[in-house]
Amino acid sequence: MFRNLFVLIAIVVLAMLARRFLTASSSSKPVSSKDENTVQCDECRAYIAENQAIESQGKHFCSQKHLQAWQQRQ
């Protein structure tokens, strides 16, 4: 009887530790993109942080290469 009680207590403790570990690791993620403004690259359609985008003529680009490709087509 004590053996079954010990096993049950051990399972409950392990479950609590696992939940605490998983909750702590998910809350320590870096700031997500929803917390900062994002824009879409007009060349490849990828979303990037607005402060990292290259802006030209009201358009946003993720790299200088994509800006040049867009300019060549215009």
C-alpha cells in the first residue's frame, strides 16, 4: 500500500516539475514579431521588422538585393 502511495506521489511531483519547466521555457521566448511593427518585402513577400527594412519610394525590402531587383523591373 505504501509502495502504491509512493509511486502516486512521485508521478504527481514529476508532473508538476514538467509543467513548471515547460511553462518557464515558453515564457522566456524572445520578443515576438507581434510586439513590433512588421512590413512585407515587396519583392519576396517575406515579413520583416520595420526597423530592419530598407525603404524606397514607399516600398519595403528585406535586402539591398531585393531593392535592386525591384528597381530594375521598374
